[in-house]
Amino acid sequence: EEGLLEFLNVPEPSKTLSANREILLPAGQYQIAWRARRFESQILEFEVNSSRELELPLTPVSDVLLVDDDRNKNYERVYLEHLDELGYSVKRVKKAPNLFELSAYPVVLVQTGGAPGGILVRRDQKNIESYVKEGGVALLFGQDIMRTTKRHGFLEDLAGIRFLKDRANGETMSGFGQNFSLNGHGSM
């Protein structure tokens, strides 16, 4: 696995490193941020006063990060049950973490339930977009996720999904030359 090693307090550019890579630094105090998929992201402080080897403590993370932002409606239980049956480990959080933390997880599920309004604030949208562009997999579930994110073009930019209209009083859905009947005759 490759990861991103970023020096936070020296004018050194971010570097993509593999195992056993050597970097020469002058004596001094340093902070580095370490990110690698499947391992907990960390910020490490260390001092260099002579040649030394630095081991990065890698702590494995769960297979899936579940962002449970459904305002205590308990919709996530269905996902948790199925993921458990399939043998996946899950970490559950109440709010979307920053990009530094998201980057550790191979898959992020965002469950917003039916809560209208403040779902996925712009900062969270930007973090999820960057996470996906870095190679992460994000699945978003929620009744009003399209309506509440359309203003910034979040899902259109990220996945080419375009919001057409919000109508929940029928059983038929159509668009792009396709018709689907939901919970009625001909359901898939």
C-alpha cells in the first residue's frame, strides 16, 4: 500500500512513499501527517538530531465507515445487519469526518434518513468529493439527499447524477427514456 506523507512544519512538499523510503532532513522538530487506505490517519511529532529510522505506527481501520446522520431514526440497523452477515467490520460515527479521517476507509456509507435540511453541509460534500477522487468509495442514502445537495451540484459533479424533481406521491418513476414501477405491478 502506498500512502501520503505530508510534512506539516517544513517547506517540504507532500510525498507519496512506499515502505523503506529514505528522506534526509536537517536536525530539528518535525510533524508529519500519515494517510494510507485501510489504516488510521495520524499526525506524528518527532525530533531529528542524528540519523534515525522512523517507524510509522499503522493501526488498521474497519472495512466500512458508516456515517449515521439520520437524526436518531435508526435506519442504519438494516445496513449494519447486512454488513455483519457479510463479515464486514463497521465503524459508526454520527457526523461525516474530515478528509484526513475519511481517507483511511475503503468504503464510506452516508445514511441521512428522511431528515430534511442541513444534510451533508458543503464542507462534508467537499470532503466526500475529494475522498472519491482519491479512490475511495462512497455510498449515500437518504430521502432528500438530491434535493439538499443540488444547489452546489455535488452529485452531478461527482457522479453525473442530475436532479430532475422531487415527487414522492406516486409509484412510477421515469427519466432518460426508462420507466419503472415501484411497489406495484411490474416492480423489479
